[in-house]
Amino acid sequence: MTAHTAGAPAPVSGPDLVSAWAVGRPGPVASGPLVAVRRRVPAPGPGDLLLRVEACGVCRTDLHLAEGDLPPRRPSTVPGHEIVGRVVATGAAVGRFQVGDRAGGAWLRGTCGGCRYCRAGRENLCPASRYTGWDADGGFAEAALVPADYAYPLPEDRSAVQLAPLLCAGIIGYRALRRSALPPGGRLGIYGFGASAHLAAQVALAEGARVHVLTRSAAARQLALDLGATSAGDAYDRPPEPLDAAVLFAPVGDLVPVALEALDRSGTLAVAGIHLTDIPVLNYQRHLFQERDLRSVTSNTRQDGEEFLRTAARIGIQVTASPYALARAPQALADLAAGRVRGAAVLVPG
């Protein structure tokens, strides 16, 4: 670890240990899969940043990891991949960031750089890709390591709570929107309206789309209308007009045929989540004929992240966030599982 410099942010609390939450035994939220732990302050490798965490968003992927929908890749991993922090130490090979900078750590944390996917600009499909909070400890902690090459410089004019959801909910929502092939001024359906969806909707609206939101939550429907959606209905409702494109954010496979049937000819449905319950049998004539497309979304590239963060700044994206003290991480996960979070849940250390 490099020496702390004068005028830089104070080091993480305690000389050697930080508080964090780790996934103990994966299972339903009610079974208490998160376990409070004390960990040694990690020392950055040559290409790493050590961040004092200011805020960390709570993503549905964290819930999937805690509940076992995503098989753990290592024992007792600290989840969290929407990390906003201050650089308190850097590795010897880091040149992009300095101590005191504000930086963001996101889901994608490493790729091989040499496979055919990486060479083609599709690093999100790299077979050797690594992920924050799954392959390495994440941001449900007072401090976290982030590879500098996969970190994002962040502005000073927004709060950490407002920035955190942009780093996964925003980025993956942006990629899902692009995967949906929404034409200029098109008609977009959004199924589920949580952290990611309420950000993607604003990008679509800024680009002139008519947005129809379909979700089980009355509060989420009201938020959608407040943000400018043309309509908001129940998740299984038919939108008031045929859709050119749709994005499924809810991890509910039963909604796939519902959304496909709502598409106009040549429309595209993009499924945004890393986990989805089983999809029912599709009827070719009702769901796929007339050149309707069904696409998955797999992680994101760093270019997606950079483009989205520029877009978010340009359009003045509004982040609806519900902050929780870090000590209440289990409650944040429980609220997310029960659909009680308005917008995005964000953990705040200290």
C-alpha cells in the first residue's frame, strides 16, 4: 500500500480492519445469508485502487448471489458492485487515478484482453471475465479494491448515493436498451420498474421514445408516470399500442411470452437480468413470427459504461434512491426481494 499523503482523505476506519457483509450460506433472505465480518484492509496490487467506500448500490444480482440463484464462485464473498469511493492508496502501476480522486467500481472487473471477443470489442462475452462481488470482494464494506483499468472517474457535483446506482443499474439498463434495437422515436415497453429500469426509461425518453411501463408495483407505476412515461400498467397488462421494442427487467420468465406478444412486427425483446426463472413454452405464431426477436443481455463493456455516464450527465438523469446504513444491509436485501424499494437501494458506510 502506498503511503497516505497530506491533504488526502482520511484512511479507512481502524488501523487494520474494516467492517463488511459477506455471503455465508446462500439461501432465502429470511434465512440470513449475509454475515457481518471484519476483514483486513486489502493492500492494492500493482494495478489496483484501494477505495474508502462512500456508497454502494444494492443490485438484484447481489440478491441472486445471496439467495443462491447465482452459485458462489468463492466462499464468504463480500457482494456489491456499484461502488463509489475515494482513492486512499494506489498500486505502483496505476497512472489514471491519484489519492483523493473519486472513483467508481462496477460489475465487470477483468477480462483477458486477447480472446476473439475482447479483440472484437465484445469484452462482456470474454470467457475469462471476472466480476466484482462474485469473483472478488465488493462494496458491502468500508473499503474495497478495484482494478484501475476497470474503474470510472466520477464527478464531484453529485452525492455518492446518487452516483452509485449508475454504476450497474444504469450501465446494464443502457446496454439492454441498445440491445432492444429501439428505433428513433419508437414505442418502448419496460417490464419491471426498479433501479435499472427507471434509469433506462429516462435515456429512452430523452431520445424521443414513447415509454410504456408494466409492473406489479403501484408506487413504481407512479414513479414511471412522474418521469414522463406515456402509460403505466400491471405487469401482465397489454400496453395501449404495439411496441417496437421491449426490455424485461423483472427476473420473471412468465413475462417473456407476454412481452413478445405485445411487440409489433420486427420488434425486439431484450432480457436484462443475469438470472431469469424458466420461460414457458412459446407459440411460434403468437410470439416469434413476423420477425420478432428475443435477445439476452450479458454484462457490459467498459465502452457501455463510459457512454452511459456521459449520457447521464448530458440529460441530467434523475436517480431515485433509498439510502440504508451499511449496518442495515440485510434489511436492504429483504426490502429489494419484497419489492419495497423505490428506485435503488444504496448502502452508506458510517
